[in-house]
Amino acid sequence: MTTGRAPRKNPKVEAAMSRTSPSPIAIEPVAGEPWVKLADGAALAHWTREDEIALNQANRQTEKYGFFVKAFDFLTENRVRGDYHEFGCHRCRTFRMALTEARRHNQDQMKFFAFDSFAGLPDAASDPSVELWKRGALATSEGEFMQMVREHGIYADRVVTIKGFYADSLTPALQRRFRDNENKIALVNIDCDLYESAVPVFDFIEPLLQEGSVLYIDDMFSGYKGSPAKGVARAFREFRARSRFKFVRHLDIGWWGRSYIAYIDPDGPAAEE
Ligand SMILES: C[S@@+](CC[C@H](N)C(=O)[O-])C[C@H]1O[C@@H](n2cnc3c(N)ncnc32)[C@H](O)[C@@H]1O
């Protein structure tokens, strides 16, 4: 395990955030009618690429957090007990959301597994449409990740990292160990961008699923121009065809993600896409 420091505050991002924090949609009277209050030319006169990125990030993180609030409420209300698995952990943003909501729901038995290369993406063989998705992109070291977990201060002693590229790290032996020693999955966050990254993840989690497990598929519409025939959406479609579980569509997360709930119904028709 490396021991890098977690990245500190970035003044440029802070300045952009102060100009861009998303506000709820407001209505103003225009031409005698209630119209949506929009930023106009004057308000956007000095709008930069940095502002655009900060606003997108703010919107995306807000939507993701909204999902975690609802997902943990679903788990508690339905008494689905088990662990949290995250495949694609990078800056610890969604992982921290899971820790916070787990604490709010007094999930005192839950363990939190962070699966990542901690060295960024592998080579992409599946031709994603996002230029940034190159080998080594989106890298956060294991030390930096754990530093962020510790600074967050929730259930840090129950966070376990599993380091390595999935094609190597998600071995049958590790799967057996999880099957024998750990809880089933309550919530799994699959946030690893690439088709070839998601394929071994789905196979790994299959025996750890239970009725009521929530699957958050972050990249349902990202990275491959939204095509369901490519990317993580394709990996999930292929997995559904071979899984002993069925999956009912549950929540939409922004324009990019979707969650499903695993269930067993050997005779019934498959749930809608
Ligand atoms: C979009 S980032 C995850 C963002 C993270 N959930 C957050 O909220 O900060 C994608 C992550 O997936 C990891 N990843 C992608 N493919 C992988 C693979 N085949 N094996 C291991 N890690 C992988 C990358 O290292 C990266 O940390």
C-alpha cells in the first residue's frame, strides 16, 4: 500500500464552483408568463471551459448522491442486508457517499470493498468515444484513496481495498473467498467505464448477489455514444443472458446511469430493459 496524501483544495476549482453551483430551477415572470429563469448573455459573458466542467461535475455529483440516499433507504426499508462493493473507485467520491449513507442508516455490519487498479484505466480495446479514456487515466493511488477514506471518518476500519486490474485480480480463488467469508452484496457500484473492464466484474459478483441486491451501473450511457450495443451496457446485456438472476430496472441516475434490482423468478418473463 502506498501512502500518498489526498489532493487538497484547488483554488481554481473553488473559484469556478462559486460561480456555478447548481441552483434549483426558478421561475420568473417574462412577457406576462411564468418562464424558467435562465442565465442570459450578460450572466455568461465570461463563461469558460473551466466553468463548464465545474458545473457538469456539480450536477453529476449531486445526482449521484441523490441515488445513494434513495438506494440506502430502499435497502433499509426492504431489509436487504449485505456489503457494499465498488468497482472503479478513483477519487473516492461515490465511495464516500456510500459510507455516509451507510452511517445514516446505522449499517453497523456492512463492509465496504474497493476494487480498483489504483493505477487508472487499462488499455482500451473496445474503442470508447471518450478521448480521455486512455491507459493510466483516472488514476488515484491506493494510499491516496485510503487517506480520503480516513479523512471522511466513517467506517474506515471496515473498508478493504482489492488492488489490481480486474482481468488479473478477480480470480476464482478470490471469488470463493468472498462466497465463503463475506456477506452477500447489498449494493454494488460498477463505475469502471470500459466494456472489457465490466465483463469480469459481472462474472465476479454473480454468486454474491441475492434477491434485492442493487446494481448501480454508472456507465450505462457513457463512453460509447450511448449505444446499448457497446460498452458497459453491452457487458450488462450479455451478463443478463447468462445470469441466474433477473434484473428489474429501478432508478435513473442523470443521463448516464441506471440502477437495477436482482430478483429470482425462474418461470416469469424477463423484466423490461
Ligand atoms: C470513473 S473512475 C471511478 C470514479 C469513482 N467512482 C469516483 O466516484 O471517484 C473509473 C475507475 O475505474 C478503474 N478501472 C477501470 N477499469 C479497470 C480495470 N479493468 N481494473 C481495475 N480498475 C479499473 C480506474 O482505475 C478508475 O479508478
